[in-house]
Amino acid sequence: MTAPVATNRKARYDYFLFEKYEAGIALKGCEVKSIREGRINLKESFVRIIRGEAFLMNCHITPYSKIQGYVEIDPIRSRKLLLKKVEIARMEGKVAQKGFSIVPVSVYFKKGRAKVEIAVAQGKKQFDKREDIKRRIHDRETEAAIKQHSRQSEK
């Protein structure tokens, strides 16, 4: 995976991420140019499976503005995800369970093609989020103490 063009940081905060998949996105030409510029927002987006096909919903791609004459495309339109039938069936089985959903994690380019990393996720409760924050703070403080100790031992 190359460097991501956009990430959904809120997904890692709001959900426990389980199985991850890489999917292609069916885009128009001007949308690809906008994504290359980093003008994509995954914050409120999600994936829905409709009649055996996966769609990225509520993903905002700002229209490409440099060249006039392009047909105006709805920035929040649903975009088809290119996945194998087996992967879609596996995700559909997981989502059928209560509390599971599919969220996009990041968008990146691989061999010139736009890819989206999606994950089967389960929503976190408020106390889970607090525990994650406490754990992060604890890890940060522990790492700082180790660095401080190693600096003192060098002298």
C-alpha cells in the first residue's frame, strides 16, 4: 500500500475494525483528478451492499475545478466498489449480525488506480473510547519515560 490520499480517522475512534479489504472504486475521470489533489472526505461515509453489489455511500469528492467544460457530477453520489463476489458474500454475512457495519478506512493509489481500504467494523461504546484514550496516554508516557531513562544512562 502506498501513502494514503485520505484517511478516516474517525473510523478508528468510533469502531473496532476487524476484517479489512482492498476495493477498487468506479469513478469518473474528473473525480480521479480531484482525489489526486486530496479533495476527498471519508468522514461520514459508509459501505452498503445492495443486491450483491457494494456501494460507497456519502463520500464527498469535491468537483475538479481546473478545467471547465466537465459535466457537473454530484459530489456525494454513491460509487460502486469493485470486489470479488466471495468477499461481498463474506462481508454481507458479517453485517447481518447485529452491531456490525462496513466503513472505509483510507483511499490511496496503487499502480495508478484509486483503491479504498474498507473494514468490517463494530461500533464502540463510550467507555470503550475512554479506555482507548487512557491506553494511548499510558503508552505515550511509558515511551517518554523509557527515552528519558536511556538518555540518562548514556551520560
